[in-house]
Amino acid sequence: MAERDWPSPGGTAVDLVLIRVFFVLFVTYTCYRVDPFGANPRFNAILGAMLGAAIVLFEWRLRRISLKRLIGAAIGSILGIIGAYLFALVIHESFTPGSLRSFLEMMVMLLMAYVGLVVGANKGDLLNLAALGGVFGGEKQTKKAYKILDTSVIIDGRIADIAETGFLDGTVVAPQFVLRELQLVADSADPLKRNRGRRGLDILQRLQKVASLQIQIVEDDFPTVREVDLKLIELAKLYEGKIITNDFNLNKVAQLQGVDVLNINELANSLKPIVLPGEIMRVFILKEGKEYNQGVAYLDDGTMVVVDNARKMIGKTIDISVTSVLQTTAGKMIFGKWDERSGPRNEPRPMQTVQTPLAEPKKAIATAEHPVE
């Protein structure tokens, strides 16, 4: 595989590591010299190193949070501190000075700040930063692009084929509770269930290798909801995404609750051939085929129909029996056979726009005498 002339992120990563190491060393030396904990210098240095490492860990985790959640957490913390201050005023007037009052004031401050931080971060995805303009004008609303995978569609496997063809892109969400259910199936004592679970894990690995997809595993869970299908619906409402499934019941329940569903089975049905072998269809023979005694017709959408025994029926409309349908990456071809005993239909050629095909596959036409099912 040829190397691409892209800037390597290795230099930036090394710089960040050096900055973090320098920061931890600086905090360690500062604690060693200033003696903030009132202990011996070596103990102060150890506590300083631990404090610096904790700050670096907090910064590393903070970088993984989206801008929306970060702003939501900041707003929630501020509101929580304001609420804690009002509670502290009540506690200050209700209790006599002492350790109990100081403890209650500190606990109320920590509790309100923590609750505001967590709630604000969870609700931050509901913010519309693009409406603020300016610096936030370029913030994209990607929530509607989220596609949430169901356990059944992962085990089914066709989702990987669809993604590899490029018809599926954007962010694909694999909820943690779906992965847990998939793992339970893979660990089942039943060999059939175990194979299905392992197949689902293999499909997820295939999806992770698709360049046009971004697989995101979310930790969001709904403890009050027990069924996985209902959890998927709640998660789709939270992210304003679409559920990808082939479960008929989940499809109906989700639609009743206003959640969009991408059903793989419905997609497969829409791609079925318009005709099946054995059906009778009426076509206008436009020209002769490349094989002996063949006639060629075209449907309204440009699909080529190769008809045996129809060379002498050029310029006439006849009823043929479909023998096979050939689906290739270049398009679709229909092969049929005309029974001379049925006779031609004395009808004028229908007024329609015939689309000339890009190419007539010689190999496909050559199979007219031996149709490919």
C-alpha cells in the first residue's frame, strides 16, 4: 500500500507527552519547595507528583469530550454553584457556628456542583451551537446522521456488505447494552446461538475497517428500561438518530413513537427484480440480438430484454415468458422466450423514450440460450 503525503501526527503527540511530563515535574518540584502539606519534603514531592498526574489524567479525559458536552458541563456547574450558595445561606442562618455547619456547607457545595456538572454534560448534546454564530457557527449538527445498530442487524451481517459498497456513511452507533447482549449470545451454551454471536462480533470488526464509517460505542444506558428494543428507541430519541434493524416488531414500535428506522429487509425487498422467472410480460422487439434468432427489447427504465425465437418479430409487440434475470454491477438484464404459437399482437409501438444502454455485455447475451438463474 503506497504511503500518502499526509502530515504525521507523531510529532504533535510527542510534544504533548513532553509538556505533560514537564507539568508533572513542575508540580512535584513546587510541592517539594513550598511545603504545602506540612510534611517532610520527600512526602510533599510524592503528593505533588500524584496531584500532577491526576491533573494530566483529567485533561486527557477532558479532550475526548465534545464541545457541546463541555459547554453544558460548564453551565451546569455554574448553576449548581449558584444553587449551593443559596442553600449555604439557609444553612448559615439555621445552624450555630461549628464543625457541623461547615461540613453541611461544604457538602452542599460539592453535591450541587457535581450534579450540575453531570446533568449539564448529559444535556449538552441538546445545544444548538450553530445558532449562536461567530466562533460556534461552524459547529455541525451531526445528531441526525447517527445510525444506531440493533443486535439482530449485526448478527444478520448484510449491514457490512452495504457499508462496504459506500451506501452507508457517517457515524454508526453501537450501544454498550447491545454489545453486552451480543456477548451473552456469543457465550451461550447453545452452539447455534454461540455461532450467531461470534458472527456478530466479526461483523462489527468488518464495520470498523470501513473507511467511510465512524464506529462510536456509547455508554448511555437507561436503567429503568429493561428491554433492549425500548432502550434503542430511547437512545434514538436522545441522539435524534435512526435505528438500523431487520426486526419487524421493533420497526413498528419505533415508528409509533416517532423514531426513524432503516430496515434491511425492506431495502432487500425494494431491490428485488421487477419480474420473476415464469412470468409473462409484453415487450416491443426493437432489434435483433447477437445470437441466432434472438430479439432485443427495452423496458421504460432502459433494462434490456433478450428474447429467444423473436428475431422475425422485430417491430412488433409480443408476449414473452421470462426465463431468468441477470443482476450485475453494470445493471440488470432480463432473458425471455417467445412461443411462436401465441402469435404477434397487432398493436402499434408504444410511445416511450427508449434509453440506450451503456453497453451490451456479450457474455450476458451469450447466456440467453442457457439462462443464469
